[in-house]
Amino acid sequence: MTQAANSRRDDSKMMLGFIVRRCATELGHPPTPDEFATWANGKKSNQLCLFGKEISSSIAKVMFSQPGRMVSVSPEGLARIWKTHGG
């Protein structure tokens, strides 16, 4: 049972570097912390927050320094990434 619960939690985790690259693809250039926060928060496209809650520019800056870190992404955020990028 614990393994199944862990499996479900792992399904909603992604490496930060992958998420930043997805943002860069949409923007056409590497994002600034402000641009990444706006993109992740879904403000430009009126979509749900990628991480389940809004992030600030200062949090985005910290995220840039940890590209290998696994982070939780909301189910809606995962759907947003895959829908937008055909994955």
C-alpha cells in the first residue's frame, strides 16, 4: 500500500530544469525569474498555477539554481505541460 501511495506522489514530480526548459520553449528565450514566475503562475494564459500555488520571482530565482531538484507539480499543471507540448 505504501508503495502505491509513493508511486502516485512520484508521478506528479518533475525536475525543475525540465520545467524551465518548457517555459523557455514557449517564450522563445531563457526566462528571467519574473517571466518564469508569471508563466508558472499561469497569469498570461489564464491557466492554473503549475505548482498548485503561486511562486514569487525570488522563489523562481532559487529554482534556477537547482535544475536537478524534483518538485511536485499539480495534476492540472502536468496536464497543462503535456497538453501545450504534445507529450
